[in-house]
Amino acid sequence: MASTTANSTMESISNTVADAASYVSNKATELTAGASKEGNKEIAKGNTNASLGDRASAGMNAIGDKFDETSAKSKAEADKTSAKN
């Protein structure tokens, strides 16, 4: 959390850089989870030759991917806001 708790300019800069790096990491996680979710959705819908068990598993994985995607997006937005302050 960048400048709001910094005691010096160097600490503020360091915190801002850390927040920016965390933003990039969370954004990458968001995009990766989103791509995985879409792939699992296609399998779950039956758009492949997957078995019924694989389709059910893919559906559950898509739910988990959506949770990961949403969580990473929220964290990225918090880091982005913190880096600006």
C-alpha cells in the first residue's frame, strides 16, 4: 500500500513499484484464469469428444477458474489504486 503509510520518499517509491509489480502479476493471473475458464466451458458444453465425467469435471474447473479470475481482478484493481496514491 504505497504512499499512504510511507515515511520517506524512497519508501513511497519502493511501495509504488511493489504495488505496480503486484498489479501486473494479478492481471496475468486474471487473464490466465479467464482463458482456462473458457476452455473448460467448451469442454463442459460438449463441444469436444470428452466423456460425461470429463465434461462434469471441466464444469467444476470452470467454476474454480471464474473464482480465481474474479479474485485476481479485485486484487489487481486494489494494487492499481494503491500504486496511484
